Amino acid sequence: MQLEFFDARIWRYLVSAISKVIEEGVFIVSPNEGMRFRAMDPSHVILLDMYFPKDSFETFDVGEEVRIGINFEDLAKVLRRAKKEDRLILESKDSTSFSITFKGKGERTFTLPVLDIVAEEIPEPQLEFKASIKIMSDIYRDTIKDVELIGDIVKFIASSEEFKIASSSEFGEAEIIYSRESGSIIDLEVEDVQEASYTLEYFTDLSGAARVADTITIRFSTDMPAEVIHEIPQGVVFKFLVAPRVE
Amino acid sequence: MPERINFILLDASYEIAGREPVIVLWGLTESGERVVLLDRRFRPYFYGLIAKGFEDQSQRIAENVKRLSRGRSPIINVGILTRRYFGRPRKVVRVTTVIPESVREYREEVRKLEGIEDVLEADIRFAMRYLIDKNLYPFRLYEVLVEKNPSNQGFRVDSVYTIASDPVLVEEMSRAKLLPELRVLAFDIEVYSERGSPNPAKDPVIIITVKSSEGEEVFTAEEFDDKKPIREFIEYVRKYDPDIIVGYNSNHFDWPYLLQRAHYLGIRVDVTRRIGAEPTTSVYGHVSVPGRLNVDLYDYAEEIHEVKVKTLEEVAEYLGVMKKSERVLIEWWQIPEYWRDKKKRPTLIRYALDDVQATYGLAEKMLPFAIQLSTVTGVPLDQVGAMSVGFRLEWYLMRAAYEREELVPNRVERREESYKGAIVLSPLKGVHENIAVLDFSSMYPNIMIKYNVGPDTIVDDPTECGKYGGCHVAPEVGHRFRKEPPGFFKSVLEHLLNVRKTIRQQIKKFPPDSPEYRVLDERQKAVKVLANAAYGYMGWSGARWYCRRCAEAVTAWGRHLILSAIEYARKLGLKVVYGDTDSLFVEYDKAKVEKLIEYVEKELGFDIKIDKIYKRVFFTEAKKRYVGLLEDGRIDIVGFEAVRGDWSELAKEVQWQVAEIVLKTGDTGKAIEYVRKIVKQLKEGHIPIEKLVIWKTLSKSINEYEHEAPHVVAARRAIAAGLKVSSGDKIGYVIVKGTGKISQRAYPYFMVRDTSKIDVDYYVDKQIIPAALRILGYFGVTEKQLKAVSTGQRSIFDFFQRKSTK
């Protein structure tokens, strides 16, 4: 099996974000669909879903389905060595190891062991989201950084007019409002008013992934999970579903 | 007319009659008659040890001893004998007098005489002296030549006999002679006390419950007049005439309170088999009821380390006697309320009956072992439970010493001395699959036998070794023990191990559910307890046969042994995961493990066997701390908070469950789900207060505490409520909501009845999470993840489930 991807940095930031919440997981590469990774963190608060479609790769040489058990920390360390303009080649010859090659000014290859783990069977959650907000990824990242200053919990409040992100603690309060007029919102679709709270830490841990995304779509409903979808070039999608806090 | 009768010995005491001591043996004949056997022939004695160099003046010393004789209790004999003292022959004068109490005075005078090095065996109580010298053991069958007395002379038994010749043992130790049915009575009292500790001068005994083979009875006060129940109880005991009376904490509460209360009311607690004698508190803090064996089952409950809080209901639940969920539970401070309110009174009576039933049930579980302990050590049943294991072994040793004409050393006040203990390896951290635990069988007793260890065989001067066919030299510490002749401990231990072996052979003749099997099984356990106590005994500063160097040598040999086994295991290529004292955890490769066992047995000369096999076992880097999953699905948790005392029941439960889930499924996610569920239950107030109680012992008197630890604050509150609290008491408290320091929010558990007052955050952050994290932390789960779970954070699963149910 051999895959070649045009920008190693996309891998770098996605894997680095994943490694903050999950230790191990399985990449599934199937000849018809492309590469997918789904996993929950040990406390089952978030569900990660990363998808690289078949055509996002420049080379997609896959005979039969391949499963690669990954230690994310180790993989993230290697990917941190990715330079601007590096392409990435992921290769797997046998079931015990796989290699990462950075193709840029030279070719640098790292070989890592394949972990003997089984992919969790996770059902596809069927959720209805009554609020859907699409924003630019840099605005999303700034927002997370703002609320981080204050509390551990982030609260989303969405109406047909505006999207408000708030956090409070004994330390103080933060409130960030994006209205239709402000222009930061690309898209806003909300039924009534939706309001839900989430543990901020997951957003913080995963915010690195937004660096390589073009836009972010946040979907949620009152006291229901929120889905944060990262739209990444070449049709790559990284999303996570996070369970709410209900007091 | 002299006749021969058979009897089973129950207890022994003595009385003074006509300026002479009379030994009273309480017994039971095979046909079920309760009898008393009197022996007027026995006299108290002690030894004067003649100093070295004065042996040739023995005669003169004996004369000097005789001159001390006084009329009230004359010295009737002074014999010059040779006995062994720490294995070496020594000359002694044996001084015999008449009245046992006078031994104390003569002892001091003899000690001062010239040529006397020390006085020995002057502190052995007279009735025990008799049992030792006549080789009589409780619950064994003897034949004896007696003459029947015309009257019963104030003994409440079927017949009284006078002994004409020494009793002879009929049944051997290894035989499963079944006893005639003993009458066992359990009792329990409830006291009406408005505030705190009851005061016998004013607080009445409102309920006395009893249970025997004839069923249960309740004796209740007429409102606050308790003369009636006390009289009815006395009458019941006299009528039922029990051989054994059991209670729970009865030596420290029920008996003393009942006796004092009766005293205030002017009632004689005439429940003994000796007319005129009331129960009294005796040597080991036990209450002695002449003619009956009074057993406080609490003594045996204390030895069950698995039960943290040793209340009757907890112990009864643990032993499967009575489920807590199926009985009435009332806190002591609620008793007045339940008594005053006529509607609630029947519940209180039910509670008292449940207590006495539980006590009776405990007796059925515990007495078989207690009886065997008594018969093996030779200590009467009412004392053997109350004494520590060191004393139990010592009584056995004293009997062995008498048989071997060895003098019993005096107990000497000593400071505790420490010495290097057993080896404990640092475990290989992580989860290991398929691990065999190998145990050296009776390692320390076998070391003592093999190397002839004891205070009598230790050799200070190496040049003397030649005289004894050489010496065994302990590794590291270099202490020497002569090879020949066999020492005191060696011969005693060999005997014990042989007895155990014979019993275990006998056992095979009986089906496992037969009463004979049970008797022999309890007996072999009692023998094992004694043999295993020998090493620790030598290192106990209170021991008569104290020998620190011996204990030190034993542990040195033990370390050497286990290290040799480990070295060989490694040579075989067996991974050694952990080792502690006398057990090894190795990877279970059948052929290699068999080779290792063969090596230990053939080359090292010790028995070792596979104790258990863990399907999976997990170690942290800490010693003495692991969790193992056995093949049958059971879980062993060692050294974690789960088995320690200062956590709430809830924390303990969480830890067990988490360990079990992780080991069984290998899925930390499932364990986290479980923690989430518990947190939810706690928040919703569904966890009963009892599970939230934290027990901590007051290690000093309350006034000596400077800082305000939670249990100290709770203890102060308990005192303010009228409860008596002293050093050594276990304080049970819960933390309630509010502001300020946690310690200031600690209340005695009985003051908090509403779960909504509980500080949920404290229990989540300081109990549940740390307890779960101790295990989960080693599987990569972080505190953050667990905390997230605990704070209203939902799980993705909550939303999967919601959908799937539609």
C-alpha cells in the first residue's frame, strides 16, 4: 500500500491534535473509499472522525483494505518534522510496520511499528442539529483562545440573529458575539434559540486542527452534543462530536 | 467405691477448701452428663535456678529455702533436680508449697538467696499448671479413676467426683472424635441511654435477647424498670444451663454493663455453675463465668482483616450469616426514640432479636475453629480468643517444655529491636498475562527446622561448633546454630508439622461435608496458625523465648532462599514479575515452572507449590500492590486503598469495580462509564450514607491533637453529643456541604441522615476519582478525563442510546 498526499503539514496538525485526546487508534485504508479514522477518547466524551477521500491523494495504491494501528504520540513526533512544501508518503508493506516519507528537498523516511490493536466499532450517531453556524477557521481559533482565558466550560447560544460564545468562572466572564451583520459568519441556520455547554478542554486540545482548515461548521442543539466540522482542502474532513455538560 | 469414667475437659479452675487448694475440672461425659472432677492432690511449685559455680552447694541452698517456710502455707518439699535451661542442663531447687497465692511471696525471698540465679515458672497460674503437668487439653476425651461425692457441694452439675488417679487420654490428636452436643447460648442486651455512653447507675437494660438450641426469647423492661428482664435472663441461663455463652463484644460491653447494672439493682447475677459465684473479669480481659465457657466472638471477628468495620451486622454479612438488607438496623442513638414510641418498639425488639440471631449464627461459624484452637494450644476456650497469637503459641511451648524437662524462661521487659525483614522485589510495572504464584510452604517454620534455629541452639563461639557436629551459619548475618542435638523449637515445630500431616491424612477418610471432616479441617488450620507463629514469636519482645538473632537469621535464610529460586528461574528463562517474602510471581510456562519447583525441592530442600494462576495481573511500580484476575473470574486486590482503612466504602467499591472491569474487559472506557454512573447516583442522592462514612482511628487522646483533622473535628462533635470517645476508637464521619475547610465540615455519621446534606464534590474529587485513578492512571487515563466525567459531562453514549431506543 502506498499513499501520497500533497501537503504533509495537514497531516502534522491533524495528528498532533488527535494525539492530545487519544493515545492509540487504527487508520483504515480501503480501496474504494480512501482513509478513515474514527475513535472515542477513553472517557467517551468526544468522537473523532477524520476522512481523507480517495481522490485527495495523488497516489492511491491500495490493493485490499489495510488497517494500521497507530500510537499517536509517536506519529505526531515524526510529523512534527514536516517542513513547508513537504509531501507525505504513507507506505505499508507488511502488518508489523509502516513508513512515513517526507518528500521535499530530500526524501526522509521514518519507519514505525504497527500496534496490534483492534478498531472500536462505533455506531454512527443519528443526531438532529437545530443550530448550524459556519465561520472562518481563524475566527474559530481566536474565539477558543478568548474563552480559554476565563473558564473551563464554554457555552454556545445561537439564535437566528447571532451566535454567542460565553464562559464564566470566579475569575471573570467572557462573551463573544458574532452577528449576521458582523460579517464573520458565513452561514447561520438556527431554529428558535439553542443553548448548550461543553467542556472547553476538548476544543482547546483540538484547536490545532483548525490551522489547516478553511472553514469550521459548528452544529448543535440545546443540551445535545455539538459537532465541529473542519473543512480542509482536497475534500479532507476532520470533525469531532462532543457531548454536552448538563448541570 | 472408685469407678472409671470418661470425660471431655471443658475448663479448669481452683478453689481453697480447708486451707488446701482443690483443682476443679469442669467436664462433660460421653453420655452428656455435666460433671465436676475435684483433685485435692496437686500443689503449687516453682523453681530456683542455681547459679553456675554453686552446683555443689545445692544441698545448703535447699536447706536455706526450707527455712523460709511459714505456717500459713508451709514449704512442703524442696527437691534438687536437673532440668534444662535454654537446652543446657542446670541444677534447680523445686519449691513446693500449699496455697497458690503464697508462691508470689516465696518467689521474692528465694530470689534473694545466695547461689540462686533466678526463680522460674513462679508466674504460671495454678489451674494452668495442673493442665500442663497432667497433660490435659480442653475438648479431649480422658478416662479417669474417680470416687463419686455424696453431694454436689454447690456445683450446678449432674455429678461431682473426686479424682483418685491422673486422667489418661483416650483419643489421639489426629482422630476426629466428635463431641457430645454442647449447649450454646447467645445473648445480647440493649440499654436505654438518652445521651452518649450509658451509665449503669441510671440507664436501664430495656431488652435482653437470647438464642439457644431451644429457640429465641426476649425479655423486656416494664417501661424503665429493668428488674424483670434481668431476673428472667438469669432464670433462663440457669434453666437452659449452657456450656458455652457467646456474645458480640460481650466481654467489653454486655457482661460488664449487666453486672454493674444488676449490682445497682441489688440483683445477684447468679448464672454460673458454682453457687454463689458471679461472673468476674479475668486475666486476658475476658469475663469468666465459672463452669461455663464465655466466648466473645468479637475476638475472632478482629482476626478477619477483610472486614474493615467490625460491627456485628458487617461481620455477619461477610460470613454469610445474615444479610444487612434482611435485618432491622437501628443506630445506638436511635434506641431511646424507638423505645419511647410504642409504635416503633416492636421494631426495636426485632432489631435486638436480629442481633442475637446474628450472634448465634456467628458462633456456629466461629466456634468450631475456636474449639480446635483451644484443644491444640491447651488454653481453655474462654481465654484463647482473648489472647494474642504470641500467647497462644507460648502456652503450647510451655507444655512442650514441660514434656522435655525444659525450664520456661521468665518474661523480661525489653525494648523493641528491629532487624532486617523479608525480601520484597520491585515488581515489573504493567499488565502481565498468565502468571503463576509460587508459594514456599511454611517457609519460616521449615527454615527453623532445617537449620535448628532457636535461643537454645545459637552458638556464640565458633570454635564450639565442632562439639555439635558443626554449625549452620545464617547468610549475611552470620549467626550460628549447632547442628545437633535438635533444639526446642525444631522439635516442637517438627511435632506440629507432623501432627498436621497426620490430620490431613485422616481428613481424606471423610467426605468433605461430614462433621468429622470439618473438625479435622479446623484443627489442621489451628495447628498451621501455631507453626507459622513461631518465627514472629521469637522476634516479639514480650516472648519468654525471645531471640532477636534467631528471627534475624530466619529472615536472612528466607531472603537467600527466594533469591536462589529467582536466580534459577531467570536461568531457565522464566520471567520473574514479582516476589515477596515466600512467594514468587513468574510467567506460567508449565514445563519451566515444574523445573523450578523441582530445583527448589531437590536442590534447596524446601517445599514450594503453585498457589494460584492469574490470567492477568497488573502491577504498579510500588511493592505489595497489585490486582490480579484469577482463572475463575475472581479478582484479588492487594495493597490498594480498596483494602486500606481510611477510605469510604464507596471509594473502596469504586476501586474494586474499576479494577474488575479493566482486568476483565481490558477496556478503560467501560470503567470510566461505570465511574460516571456512580457519580450520577451520588449526585442524585442514591448512594446510602453508610457508604460515605470514612473511618479513622484516633491515635491519641482528643486533647493531644493540635491540628484539626476531619476525624478529630468529628470526634469533638460526637463528644459534645454525649458520646464517650477515647484514643484507639474508630471515628466514622461524613463531609457535608458548606463553606470553610473540609475538616470543619466533618460530622459523625450518625448525625447526618439526609443524603442531600452530603458534599458531593468532596466525595467525587477526594474519594471516587482518586480511588479510580489509582488503577486507571496506570492505563493512561488522566485525572482530567475522569474529572470531566464527574462534572455533569455527558458521554457520547448517552446520545447513541437515546436514539436506539426510539
